[in-house]
Amino acid sequence: MPRSTHHQAKPAPDPAVVLSKATLRAASLLGLTHAALADIVGLSPSQISRIARLEKTFEIGSKSAELATLLVRVYRSLDALVGNDETARKVWMQSHNIALNQTPLDAIKTVAGLVYTVNYLDGARAQL
């Protein structure tokens, strides 16, 4: 019997699940606790715990999903700048930054600070 040449397409990943997993990973690699992540994305710590257990996801299009996306961008840009160096990444997050006028860890706790940090890192990457 000839084998079928028909391949079954893999279903596309759910964007909400992808964003949720990426956000949790980025937060962890940036040294953020679930409570800090909750403050940044505007959710409760219990909602973040439910996301971590995959009982809930970020709702695509919501403010929390937009903020989560910005946090992932902070991680990706910073990681590119420090060459995947975990120590350098965490030191940068906890050190006073003259351009941000505070530590990045404090800056990303507000929407304006999160956006400014993303733009600052994107600008630094552009100069590489």
C-alpha cells in the first residue's frame, strides 16, 4: 500500500499562549517576581499565578497584553546587548541608569517608564 504524501499541517500556536509563556520567561530572566510582573502588566499576582499554571493567558488586544509585549521587547533588546549574559542582564536591571534617571527595574513599573526603556534599548541596539 503506498504511503500517503499528504502531510497534516501543524496547527498554528495560540498567540495568547505564546505571549503568556514569553512574558513569564522574560520576567524570570529579567529577575522579576510574579508580584513585580503583576504590577508591570496591571494584573493581580493571583492572575499571574494562573497564567504561570496555564490556566489563563493574556488576552490579545488587552492593555495587559500590550504591556506584556513591551516587557518581552525589553528582555529581547537587553539580551541582544549583553550577549545572553544572565549576570550582566540582571546587573543592568538593578543599576542606576542616567538616561532613565533610575534603575530599569524601577522604570518599567510605569507605562511611561516601560515604553521609555524599550525605546532606550532599541536605540542602543541600533548603534551596534
